[in-house]
Amino acid sequence: MRRTPLLVLIGGAAPDAPPAWVHLDTDRDTVLAQGGFGMPPPAGVPAVLLIIPASDVLMRAVTLEASTLSQARMALPWVMAAGSAQPAEDQVCVLDGPRTRLPQALALVVHRDRLSAWQQAVTPIAPPGRIVVDANLLDAPGGVGVLMLGERVVVAGGGHGGFAIEPALAPRVLAQWLDALDPRPATIALHASVPTQIVGSLPAAIQQIAWDLADPMVEMARRAAEGRGADLGGNTDAPARLRNAPRRRWGMVLGLAALAGALHLGTLAHEAWRDAQMASALRAEAETRFRAAFPEVQRIVNLEAQVRGRLQQSRQGGLPALLIATEPLTAALAAHPDAQLDRLTQAGPTAPIEVVVSAASAGALEPMLADLRRRGAAFEPGDIRQEAGRAVLQLELHAEAR
């Protein structure tokens, strides 16, 4: 990488949150200045690099039976889409080359719209030359390390992947993530910034060692400047897509109520790691739909509260029965956290709403369906099937006014 003065932006909890930053003189490998989240960065720096939170990115060790890295990269979007509710063309998928030794590979996946939101958020400062992920930058002693970055916990797992999550969820998610690793690491490196409740929740069989980083933010910035981390910004060309005709504004809002109601399910369901990733994807999808439907909204502070307010305004202004029909689904999902919303779509204004929900077992879906009936929803359920170890149900929710 060409050595030049560089501004490294560290994204906050969302694209519209103020970033932290580190201004580097890469010729001398020195820090010229740095600012915490919310402090304005210096103007006029020609080169900008963006670090986004791993809470918006799925990092997963995968097996790709390919003869070359180029073949593996071509196959990756379709491999990752096979276990996701999102189609391949809506995902940006990259391989971390230094951590990939085929057939074993480290994949990073982000929703295309979410990545675009991050790019647009920092473009007023300068278009980012590279976009990397916080959990993909540092190599911890022993292979797995944990630190605090602003208000999020970052888990850097090297070839195992990693994630970022809010501190309240970290003890449960981290413990289950460690248990799922094969082989499970013998040690875990903990930075001094890690809260005591996380330290105390770790499995006793894993030895805790100190992770000696003077300033994690500066270390991440330096590693990113050296070219570490897979570049998500260099793979933004989507495969050819078939797009429906433009929808009316109320069609763009379709499902916001159900999405907002489902946002908290990732913190409640028993598969903590999978659900934390799904919660992140659902929140990103809901924010994208909300901004598209209400471009006059400058900032999302509390998505669920803002959605409820808009829905109330819409009812007073004559909301289509279609959107109202999603309310019993929202309530039923909130009352039965073992059932998870995977997809909600509609082909046109008069078409039924296609809903896909899943749970660990068929027995967990049946109470949710019974509750949906009690709430007066008009729907036709399909057969429950097994996919990737989960019970999956598709149903047609009819847009009938109640």
C-alpha cells in the first residue's frame, strides 16, 4: 500500500452515528491526532479508510472445495446464500486471503444496502479507499481475543471469524460461540477494557490471559493502514438482478411493523449466536426500508418508536389494510420469542403477504400459529419442513381489514 497521510474512521453503532477517528502519518508510523466517537475529524485529509463494526458483518469459517482462490470467490456468494434468508445478489461476500488456506476459508458477508449506507455516511468527509471490519484486524495471543471499542464488545477470532455485540448480550453469546468452535481454544486474550461480567461468564476450562494493547483504536487503525483485513469496499458489483417495478410508498413500508417487532428476537431466542446475526440483518433491513419510505427523516434514534409513530400517523390518514394485517404477526412473534421471522415479502398490492418463520422445533411454531389465529389474522399455513436443523414454516398472510 502506498504510504501517505491517512484518516482512519471507526464507525459507531450505525452508519448515521458519529465515528471515532485516528489521523496517521504513515511515513513516520506516528499518530498525528485522534478523536473519540462524536468528535469532528480533521478536514482535507486526501486518503480515508473506514472500519465498520462486525455487528453488521457475518464472519464465518467455511469449507470451499475449490482449486484456486478465484474459483472460491466466485462460489462464495452462492454458498453463503444457501444458509441465509437473503438472496446472493443482495450480499457482498469476500474472502480474507491471509486467513484462507483452501479448502478452509474465512468469509465475510454484509448486506449490500447496509454497506452502501456506510459508504454514503462517510463520503461527505471523503470516499473511503478501503472498508474493513473491526473484528478482522487484530491477531490476539492464542487466537481469540476480546476488547471494548466504544460501546461495543469486539471478539477477534482470527481464522475462526469474530463478531461485535453490545455488552449486555456479550456474556451469553461469547460463551456459546466459544463452545461451538472446533477445536475449542485453550486460551482467550482479554483486554483491560473488558467488563467484569464478561470475564466472569467465560468457560472455566479456557485459560484467560492478558491482551496487552495500549490503545485498541490506534492498533486497529495501524493494522488497517498496513493493509490488514478483507476489503469489503472492493467487491460492490452485484450479479444481475431481476427487480420488480417501483412500489408505492406504502408498499415500501410493508413489513416495517413486523420487522420492528422482531428486532429484539435475537436477544431472546435460545440460539444466541445465530440470532444475534439475524437481529443485525433484520435491523439493517428495517432501517433501509424506513429511510426509503420516509426520506425526510434525518436520523434514526429509536427505530421501533419511530415506526410505531409513523404507523399511527398512517392509520389516521387511511392506511391500507395490507399494512394493518401485519400487526397480529408482530404481536404473535413478540409473544413467542422461540419463533423467528426470517422473511416477509409481497409481490404486489393485491397479492398475499409471504411470511417465513422458523424455530428450533415444530412444537415451538404451533403456539405462535395458534396465537396468530386468536388475534384475528387471516392466513394459510404451509407444511412445516426442516432446513439447516430448524423447523421452517411458510404462510400466506392475507391483507384483509379487521
